[in-house]
Amino acid sequence: MFDAADIRHLPKPELYEELPRQLDGLLHGERDLVANLANAAALIFHSLPDLNWAGFYLMKDGGLVLGPFQGRTACVRIAVGQGVCGTAVAERRTQLVADVHAFPGHIACDSASASELVVPLIVGGEVRGVLDLDSPTPARFDMTDAAGCERLVEVLLRHVAP
Ligand code: SME
């Protein structure tokens, strides 16, 4: 059984050194997409402080569909270009949103969410989905979180082919 040390208290630079290593170890030797996304969502949710939602949406039939996550129930389908997640797909880049209520078209799944970080999963030049993190604290995420979560997605994509 994989036993991740509690690293939530670490300063961000150390946290984002350690967390990709833990994710790599957690997914080692397993290729199942749902299993790996589920464990990645759980590890991230319980390792990064001050989150109320962490998980994945996957591209299916031209739109995003809810995948494995931790947190309250969420909206199932998001169109490309819609909300923060759909914008990450349309623009093919990470979205760092300090105040979700000021983001045009933001989709409020959990009214507790105040800020959001979305990283696209790009495989072979094609967007296959997104990693979505929500926080109840405004401006919870900064460039260190964005770079760290892009690193997590790199590690994840080495273990799955969504
Ligand atoms: N807020 C997101 C929708 C997904 S939930 O946060 C889980 C958005 O605007 O795309």
C-alpha cells in the first residue's frame, strides 16, 4: 500500500519538488486510466492545502466530461470555450483565476469555490482533458502552483494515455 507522507505544511517550492515524486511512485507500474486519474486526484486533493475540489475532465465527443475527482459533486459536461475548464481547452494553456466570480462564463459547481487553476492534458499535440483545482480562498493559486501542477500533469501523462 502506498503511504504518502503529509506534505501539506511544506513551503511551495519543496512541496512541488516532492509531490511529483510521490505521484510518480503512486502510479508506477499501472497503466489503467481511471485508476491512475482517481489516485492522482486523491493524492493532489490531500497534499495541496486549502482545496475544495481536485479532479479531471476528459475530452469525449468534442466536449469535456467529468472524470475522477475529490470534492463535492460537479457538473458533468462542459463545452470547449465554456467556463475556466473549457477555456483551458480552447486556448490550450493553463488558466490561473484569482477570482472565479470575475471570470466571464465561470461555471459554479461548488458555491464555496473562490479561485481556480486549470491545466490542460495535452498528448501528441491534442488536448485530451484538464486537471482542475478549486479553492475556497480568493487568489489561492500563483505561478508556483501553475508550474508545479504542470509538472504533475507531465508526470501523470507518462503513466496514462488518455
Ligand atoms: N468551475 C469550472 C467547472 C468545474 S468545477 O469547478 C469542478 C469551470 O468554470 O470550468
